[in-house]
Amino acid sequence: MVLSKQLWKQHELALKVLIILNLIDACATIGWVESELAYEANPLMAHLLSISPSLFLFYKILLVNLGIALLWIYRERAFARLVTIPVVAIYVAIDVYHLVNIIAVYI
């Protein structure tokens, strides 16, 4: 199936937004954990964060970007486009959660 130019651009934009949302989540997570106001729920990422925030950030960016690369490689498959929607929605929810808590704690 050949995607229309508009759908192609929308999927590309969603993946770019996902990169930004992941960076926001990673930075907020480091801030919360370093300030001891929260903990990382993912055991692997918690271990990496306990070693070094830079290591955590590197692997978080690497792993999410590998997933994004797969979604881009298989962009012509409906599944890749459909799975992008809930992934972006989940990251939006996580980042809104971070923002609400930043406002509650610091403002």
C-alpha cells in the first residue's frame, strides 16, 4: 500500500514528536530521582540511573530511538502506523504527569 503524502508526513511528525517527548521524560525522570522525590519504576533503567544519569540518558535515548527506527523502517505497514498513535499518547500522558507534578511541587 502506498501512503498518501499527508499520512506519510503525519507519521513522520508523530515519530519526531516521540523523540522530543522521550527526551522530556528522561530529563524529568533524572530530576525527580536525583532530588529523591520519585524513583524509576523500570528495574533496568533504575540500575542504569543508579550508576550514572548520563548512562541512563544514553540508553533511554538509544532504546526508544531504535524503536522509532523500526517504526520508520516498517512505516508502510499499517501496524507500524497504528502502534505509533498509542505510544505517542502514552508519552504525552507521562509528560503531562511530569508537568503537573513540577507545578505541584515547585510552584
